[in-house]
Amino acid sequence: MTRKLVFTPEAGADLRAGHRWYESQQRGLGQAFKLAVQVATAQAHRSPDRFRVAFGPFRRAPVRRFPFEILCTFDDEFVVIHTSQYPSKWRERLGIS
């Protein structure tokens, strides 16, 4: 069974902002960030249970080379991608102290 991959609106905004920021720092770095995120996202989509639990139902998939994490939740039908650069940001979003 293949699960459907879904990005939260916040995840999409985080990824676009990250791409813009890295590209503004150095030409091509935004593209490198985007590719690293795609690799981590594909791994989370393929087998989300391979990543360690961050808290509750959330699994944490690191993005290589960048201080960024993909958080995902999953069930039999969906893998939902949540992202953020800072743990405090996603903790705030999800109401976790």
C-alpha cells in the first residue's frame, strides 16, 4: 500500500522561506536546500517509521547539510509533512511546552 504524501500549509511556507533565504545567502544554495529536503521527504514518505519519535505521533527526519527537520505523522493512508528550522517553532505551533 502506498500512502499519500501531504504537506501542511505551514510546511510549504517554511520550505519556500528556507529556499529563498538560502538562495539569498549564496546562489545555488537554495537549490541544494530544496534537493536535501526532497531526499528527506522521500525517505519519510517511503518509510516514516524508520525515524525516531520526536514526541507523541511525530517522527523527526533530519535534512542533511542544513539545520532543518522534517516532522511527519502517518497512518495507513497518509504521511503528513510538518517542517521547521527551530524545534521551538514547531513546539509552539503544536502547543507543546
